[in-house]
Amino acid sequence: MSSVLEIRVLKWVPLALAAAVALSGCARDGFYHDRNLDYTEAAPAPPLVLPESRNTQRYRDALPVPQAATQGTRLDEAAEIRPPQSLAIGSGLEPEYVERREVGDQTWLVVAADTGTVWPQLEEFVRSRQLEVLQSSASQGVIVTSQAEIQLQSALRAGSSEVRCERGGQTMASCLEALESHLSARSASVSVSSSWTAQRLTDQQTLQIRQQGDKWEVVIPQPIDRVWAELNHYLELDFAQEGQRDLLAADPASHEFMVEYMTETERNRNPLQIVFSPDVRKMSQEIRLALQPNGDQTILRAINASERAFSADDQRELLERVSGYLR
């Protein structure tokens, strides 16, 4: 009896082996196909080359992007800069698609879109106004008309653009107003909130925060007037909570701001620390935010203007928050 069972079992062995081989093939070609194996020996294909006999006049950039006035050279990151909390969170503020910046008699627009998106809108603006175009260069971001010169360049914040309309170096107010209306009307086709979020997630680090002795400072690879205008705009929006953070004064001539700020050290004082402290309640203090030109760069420092302690960690905390507006 046992010999009969052994014979029957042995008869199934070849069939089991055949099934195992067949199923192992399924991992490659059947129902259980593993696509990861398809790319183990993948090689790049040669680039597409058009024939020499082609008509070059039929080919051009579909979306020309101005390159002449892009953001400054990226600096090696000396320390991680953590961006501040979005202005829209908890403050009820939403960034506009088109906003104004102003320093002295210079005014320009900041558009929450990259230069490749804004350039066709500027061309459309010129066509819709039937302006006489004397010169147009997408690579330089310039459209010269008989009335004024429209300039486009990257803004300090990655993914945003600056638009100017000038004649002889002076801002043309009527032109800028017309541009503002034209670009704002185009914002209906742009999701401002999603665009703003994408910018904050994908922007490149262009700032360098470094420690000099027991002091911290931020190196910004942009001219001082542009930096001051951008900081002034966002400090007015974000530093508007009395007792916590408040913009007290702004001086464009000296490129300085006076702010009232409660440091994280002060905010985190526990009841026991308060009892054994001269201050029976948590207090903010006055800090001077000073900009200083350094060639084609700008240095931002936070200087204590009160009698309260302002440690190196406090300096860095405030500088990280403020410089985050430029990222």
C-alpha cells in the first residue's frame, strides 16, 4: 500500500515543477508582471536633431522667458532658514495677484507669476492698447513703445515677477495703472492661493544667514532699495499685532525699520520664571531692523533698541522670520 502511495506522489512531482516554472515566468510576462525589472537595463535615447535643411524661420521659442534680469547668484547656504508661517494662516490676509512696491519716486508692480507667464500678458497689453512698438526683446524683458518702456524681471520671491513702466528712468503713473488693471483682470485664470503655495514649496534658497561672533546677519543678493520695499510691504501686513509684533516706524532714507517684537524666549517663560523675574508679565521689546548695502548685496541685521536682553538665538529667530518674506 505504501509503495502505491509513493508512486502516486512521484507522479505529481514533474507536474509541480512545471507549474513552478510557469508561475515564475508570470512574474515577468504574465499577470504578476513586475515592471521594476523593465528599467534595470534602460539606456537614454539620443537627443532629437532637426535636419540641416529645415527652415529656421518656422521655429522659435513657444514661451520666451526673459533671462537678462533674473535673480542674483545663489549663495552657498550657511545655515538653514526656516520660512515664517504663511501670512494667510490665522491672519485673514491673502496675497494679491498684482501688488505695488514703492521706494521714493520709484513705483513698480509685483506679479505672483513667473516671467514666462507674465511676458505674453505684457505683449497682449501692448496690442490691446495699439501702442507703437519700437523694440521688443523677450530675452531682455523689454518692450519699448513711443510712450514708455515696459520692463520685466524676476522678483525677489521665486516664482514672482516685477513689472516697471518708465520714461527716462521715471515711473509713468498712468502706464503703471493701466498695466495693473490689465494684469489684475488676467488673475481670474490664475489660482492665486495654489500658485502662492507652490512658490513657498519650490522656491530656491537665495539668502544666506551667518553668524559673526555673537551676532547674526542675513546676506541678501539684491540691491538695497528692492529689499527695503519688499520688507516694508510684508512688515506692514504681518507686524500688526500689538504686544506681539508691531511695525512702529519705517525710514526709507536710512533703510531701517523699528519694530516691537516678543521673542520666543519671552513667550515661553513659565510661571515660575515670571515669579522670580522683575517683569510680572510677558513683555515685547523694540528692535531695529537695519539694512546695509554691500556691493550688489544687502546685509540685514536685528539690533536691540531696548533695555531687555536680546540673545543671539533671539536675533536669529527674528531674522529668520523677516528674511522669510523674501524667499
